[in-house]
Amino acid sequence: MTTPGPVQPARAKPRLLVIDDEPGNLFTFRRVFASLYDMTLASSGNEGLLRLDAATGVQAFEVVLLDFAMPQMNGAQFLAAMREKHPTIPCLFLTAYAELEEVKSVSKSYRVAAVILKPWEKDDVERRIEHALRLSKMKRATSTMRG
Amino acid sequence: MGKAAADTRQDDEPASAVVAARALLSRAFEPDAARSEELERCLRALIARTETLETERALLLQQRAAFRTVIASIPFFVFWKDREGVFRGGNDLFAKLAGLDKADDVVGKTDYDMPWTKEQSDRYRKDDLGVIASGKPQLDVEETNLDAGGNDKIVLCSKVPLHAEDGSVTGVLGIFSDITARKAMERELSRSKEQAEAGNRAKSDFLATMSHELRTPLTMILSPVEALLSERRSSLAPEVIEVLERAYRNAHRLKTLTDDILDFSKQQAGRLELELEPIDIREHLTQLVLDMTSAAVARGLELRLESVDSSIGVVTLDVAKFDKILINLIGNALKFTPRGGNVRVSVASDGKLLSFCVSDDGPGIDPKDHERLFRRFEQVDGGSKRRHGGTGLGLALVKQFVELMGGRVGVRSQLGAGATFSFELPQRSAGGQAPSALRDYVRHASSGIAAGAARSAELASAPVDAPRVVVAEDNDELRHYIEQLLGRTFRVSAVPDGQAAYDAICELKPDVVVSDVMMPGMDGFELVAKLKADPELATIPVLLLTARAGVDASSDGLDRGADDYLAKPFSPLDLIARVRAAQRMRTLHAQLRESERRLQAAERLAGLGRLLAELSHELNNPINVIYNGVLPIEDYGQRLVAYAQACDAQLSGAGGELSALRQSLDYDFVVADLPLAIHTLRDAAVRIRDLQADLRSFLLGKASLNRAHANLDELVSGSLELIRRDRLSPIVVTLKLGQVPAFEFDRARLGQVLLNVLKNAAEAAGPTGHVAVETEVQGSWARVLVTDDGPGVPDAIRGQIFQPFFSTKHVRLGTGLGLSVSTEIVAQHGGRLYLDSEWREGARFVLELPMIEGGVPPRVALPAEERGPGRASEGSASSETLP
């Protein structure tokens, strides 16, 4: 029941990095949220890190959406690597394993903004992304004021 | 004179007369008339004195001769010694013993001159000195003595002191006899006695062993005869019964005798011991007398228990011996009293003693015979007049038993005036209650042909939840007896034949079955076989009562599937114990099976839980793709259709390629169906997501209902649509909706249930089959009936298909949880899911749900025909919002 809203300028859409090893999830996500966000898709943690590094300045990602269970580099390992260079970008887990203790503890130690269980609900995801964005903007604003 | 002089030297001479005579002689020559007169007087006196002495001497000589003769001829050895131990004389026997020729040769010798050893001489001397010093005799001393021939003699010797006139001890007189032969005889005697005693013991042992040995074959004779008489009596000819009864009676008598002998030999060997236990005298006596009544009746006698002192309660007795006493006395009375007579038993108490009397009005016993009565092997009318069998041990045993128990036995009788045998026992109060009226004294069973069906003892009834026992026994009396026996502990249903038993068992599902083997119609073996062939009844333990004792019968019975057997005649305690054991065994088995089942279920559930947890996680991703993917597709679809319709309107009438494409596309149908198809997909995706959520919550340990107002008809048709779409092969479905008003239920969960049930039905019906789905309202209940014309559910598994993890081809559900989870969900709604047992063509599942009262007034539902799947989908979409 998504009604196509007025076409927004591309620049106005928040920039999201979505990392998931399953293409189906990536494309579905992009399909559902295409109208709301400017999304970059990465099918592994490594690719995600490369994309993060590559996008700087105005291109920088505002939110990272991250699968947890992935081959080679899982969500926890990705966060550890990412936080070294990008400590402030808000991250959200989109995972099928929300109940795992490991997910919970990792979320806590890397200040993950939210853990969303797959299958997700569009409204829920949207609300949480908006929340993360607002929080991030407020943080940036306060740090700028100090700076 | 010379001799006389010598004699006077030895003899005690009256000295005064001699002195006077000498004085006269010295003046003899002085002539004097006075003196001659005096002389004459003196001579006269002297002469008189001499005459007296002569007389005395003759007497003495006579005495001495007698003395010598005595000394010489007595069969004793005699000697005398002076204080120094020198022999002053002895008799010929003594001299001969010492190896001397004559008695006088002894004089002047000492013991050390004699042939005996120095040690012996020393001892003799010591003894002599002892007697001399003390002046007291030493009598009957047994000592050894070596004779002149070098033979050892055993002598019995007495030594007495010899006294002088003034009382001083002048020596020792010894008298002894040779007891060597006597001693040898004594030894021989005692050896013979020992041998005799050993022989006696051997005899007793032999008797004990023999009577033991005899009991076994006797029992083997008694049991089958008794069984014949009790079980087959009705089919036996009277003359056969008579013969068998005679055989039984005599075998039984033989057994009683054997028991008597055993008791006797035990008593002989001093092995009788009291085994005290508390009994209720009144009850016990009543029973005992009742049991003997049949014997009395058979003899044309009347036996009665009269006047039992009511103050006598429970006392401590050796019951077996007490019984033996009474049975003996009553048996005697019955034996000796002619037909038409009376035998009375009574008991009284003075608080200290129990007095029992057995009286008869028989011929009586002569008082002079009373004493002999209680001796062993005595029968008063013995000899050729002997009419009655018996060892004669009976009354002797009675006496011994009574005395063993600290009592007394007695008899009062006159010839022709009957007899009263009585005995008294100390009354030991038991201070408690008799443990049970049932004695391990199997009178009923052993008296067999028996006694009073009129058992006055009330039938104690078992608690209402007591284990149930079915008893099959065709003999009425035995059946009543067993019923009464087991009735105290179990709920007993007793039936007279195998078929009735089988029916009762099917109906009651008892905990234990007790069955006779030989019964009219279906016998015990057949019953066992039938029970063991039925899986529902096979676990009920069966205890067979067999008349055939011994290993053969038991293995036969056990081979045929009986769980236990008991040979008749059986002890009541044995029967109760075995029934109890069987019942306990069954309970244990059931518990074991149950815990095993639970364990398996738990293990399987645990394994399944792990599997499901994994699976659930893995499903999240694909479900995510489907569920979230379908949303945009719906959007796309609507927009595409709108666009296509606009295009179609614009291009209306255009021919050529477009027209051909439009035709091959079946444009009108696709445009109409695409939104519905997508909608249906979305509905399915939603349901899958919901199921996934349920599964997750189930795995997380809680699955509370999420009730909301919803329409059951819509859910049913929607679920059916899902099934229809899901299947590759078509199914023929008849849907009949009963306009069930909306009520509160958990839509997702009930959707899961319906999917399960419908899927089952579709699966069972197969591609050519037919499924009928119906909804209806019955009172405040909503019902969904799902019927298929498939092969149906076999009776054997009907009860099991709702159990967790049960899976068959008929119920082809992936996890095996389908119907179990469904049942659970329906139960959570307060409803019921079941298989219609009446339905025999195919299968009919019934889902019953209570419609919550006081709910929102039912919406006016559209007629079923007008309601399409799309509407159902709409309904589902509206309740889809999640927290």
C-alpha cells in the first residue's frame, strides 16, 4: 500500500550502505526502499569496507545496514574493522539471528543503533533508519558546535 | 594246760580270783580250821570261775572259728595292719592275691613286700595313716591294684580303724572287692546304650525323612483327585465320585498319619518349637469347626461350636499346633462316635487359662484306660477289636503339644456315657489384633470338597480405587472362595467361564486376570491366547490356576503365554501374594513404558527443537525475500495493470502484432487475475511470516494466543485457496460455508490448523479424490468439517494420529507435529479437533471452536458464493498490522 510520493531530488535521499551476502535480500531491500533512500549494495563485509572508504565527503554514507551471519567476514568482524575509520556512522543489524546472544553483545559493544529481525516490516525498518539518522545529525551538530 | 596257759595269756583272765588263790596256797601248810574253810571257799570260787572261763572260751573259740570262716569265705579281700603298716593278718583271698600260700603268711609283711607297685604301696600307706590319724573310716575308694599274676585289678576298698580297749587306734582293717569285671561290664553297657541311642536317633531321622518324602507323592495324589472332585464333579458318575472320595479320604488320612509321624519324630529329636502368633480365637475356631463340619456330616454326626467365651479376643498361640490339637480331638470324637451322635466344641476363659473342651456322646472310655490314652502307640480298643485306623500317636501328640504350650490335657468319661477331652492353655493376650483372618492354613483348599459355602465371615470390600481383578473359575464354590479371598484387597469380578472372562476383561481392562485352566467352553489356555493376541489386552498379567502341579504344567502354562501359574490346592496367601505381585509388575511396566515414551518424546522434541531453531533461522532470509518482495510486486502489478488498461484503451481496435499478442496473452483474464494472484501470494507470504513468527515464539518457549475479532468462513476459504494454489495437481473441493458469525480467535494460529487439516485431506484424497469443506454453527460452537474420500484412517492408529510426532502416509506432514500442534492450538482456543469416528468412507476431521460470548454482534456476512478469495485476502490484510 505504498503510494508513490512526489519524486524527490536524488540529493535529498539519505545515503545507505546495505551489506548482505544474499543478493535476494539486497535487491528486495532496494526494491522496497528505492523511493526513500540512495542505496549502495555490498555482498560481503570486505566489499562494504571498500565502499565505505571510497565514499567520502558528501558521498559519505549516513547509515549502514548490516547482515550478521555472512561468510568470511561476519557482522562483528565488519564492525570491528569499520569502527577504526568510521566511528560515528550509525549501523543497524538486519539479521535472521536476532535472538543470538552474540548478536546482542556485539550490538552493545559497537553501539549498533538497532537490531532488526528478518523478515522485517517495511515501516519498522523505515522508522528505525529515520531515528538513526536524526540521532546522527544531532551528534554531528553538537560536535560541530564544540569544534 | 599248756594250751590253756597260752590261752590265758591271750584271754582276758579274771585276775582277782587267781591272786586270792595264790595267797591261800602260800599259807596252805598252816593247819587252821578257819583257813581250810577259807581255802575250800576259794577253791570253790576258783572252780566256778574256771568253769565260767571254760564256757566263755568255748564260746570264743566258736566265734573265732565262725569269724575265720567268715573271713576266709566272704567274697571280699580282708587284711589288717598295725599302726606301723605291718600286716597282722588277712584272709585267704587276700593272701592269694598277694601270691602267698595261706593267710598266716601275711603276718609281719608290709605293702612293700607285696607284688603291687611302689606307687600303689605308697598310696595304701598314705591312706592307712590317714585313717589311723583321724580314727575315721575311709569307705568305697576305687583304686587299682596289681595282683601277683601281674594283672591290673580295679578294686573298691574300705578301710576302718581298729581300736584297743582304751579306744586308742591300734591298726587298720581293710576290706575290698575286685570290681574289674563289673567295671568292664559297665563300660560295655554304656557303649551298648550309646549304640542304642544312636540307633534310635537314626530311626527318628529316618522317620522324619520318610514322612517328608511321603508327603510329596501324597500331595500328588491328593491334588488331582481333589481337583477332579471339585472341578469335574458334575460330569462324574456317582459311583466314580464315591470311589474318588474314598481314595481321597484315605490318601488324606495317610497324609495326616504322615504328618503325625513327622511331628512325633521331630518331638523325639527334641526339635519341636513353638511358633507363636496372634489369632482371634473365636473366628479361628468358627472357621475350623466349619471346615470339619463336612467330615461330621459325612459320618452322620452333628458338630457344633458352642459357648465361646466372648471375653476371649486375640491371643497368642502356636496356631499350627493348636489346630493339630483340636483337629485330633475333634477327629477322634468324630471317629469314635456312632452315627446320629453329637460332637460339641467349647472354649472358656478365666482370664489366665483358656479351657477347650471337645465332647461327644459316643461309647465312652473306661476310667481305668484313661491313663493309657495319652501314651504313644496305645489304642484303647486295641487288638482284634481295632476298628479305627491311626498310629496311636494322635493323643500322645496332643498331650505333648499342649504341654509344650505350657498347658494340661485331660479326659472325663465313663463307659457308655460319652467322653470329654479337654485341654487348658495359658492365655497370652496378643495385645493387638490378629493380622488377618486368613491363615496360611489352607483348610478350604485342602479340605477341598468342602465345607460351608455358608461362610459367615463378612466379605470385606476393597477400596473403590483398588486394582481390578477378573477371576474365571467354573467351580462355584472355589470361585466364591477366591472372590472372598481377593475381595479384601482388590475389586474382583468373578465369572464362571472363559468367554465371560474375556468379555469382562474387554470391558473392565483389569489389572490382573486369575483363571482356571479347565473350564467349559473357552478354557484357560484359550483365554490366555486370546488375550495375548490383542495388543490392548496383552499386557494384562494372567495367573493360571492349574490342577496339574509340577514343572510340566507350569512350563505348559507359561509357554502358552500365562504370566504366572499356581497349582491347586494353593495357599490363600500365595494367591494373594501372586496377584499382588502381578499387579505391581503391571504398574511398574506401565510406568516404565510411559517414562520411556516420554523420554523418547522429549529426546525427539529436543532434537526437533534444535532442528527447528536452525531451520527457523535459515527460513528467515527466504521468507524475508518473499514477504518483502511481494509488497513492491503488488504495487508494480497494480500500476502495470493500470498502465496496460490505459494502453489497451488507447490502442483499442489496433490490429496486427499487438492484437495477436493481446490474444495470446488472454489479456482480459490476466488483467483481471494478476492483482488477485499477487494478492493471494501476498496473503500466503503473510501467513508464512506469521507461522514463522509462531514457530519462533514456540521455540522461544511461549506461544500465547493473539486473539482478534475475525471471520472463520473467510479464513476457511482463504486457507482452501492457498491449498488449491499450492498444489500442482488439481483437487475437487466442495465448499459450504455456514455463515459463521465473527468471533475472537487467533487468525494466524487457526490458519495454521486449517492448513494442516486441509492439506491432510487433499493429500489423502489424491489427484482424483474429493474434499468437502463445511462450516456450521451449533449453539455457541463453530464447526469446520473437512471430509475426504481417501483411504481413511486405520482403526489401529486412530487414537495416535493426534499424538506428537506421529506420522503416516495418511498424515503426511513434514514435521510430524502437524496434528499435534493443531490440536494444541485448538485446545488453547477452548475447542477440539478430532477425527469423526462414525465416518467410515475416507476421513472426516472436525474442528470445534467456542464462539466467545458477549462478543461484538455478528456482522452480516455475504453469501458464500459472492465471497471470493480476494475478499478473504483483504480480511487478512486488515488484521495483519503488527505491533
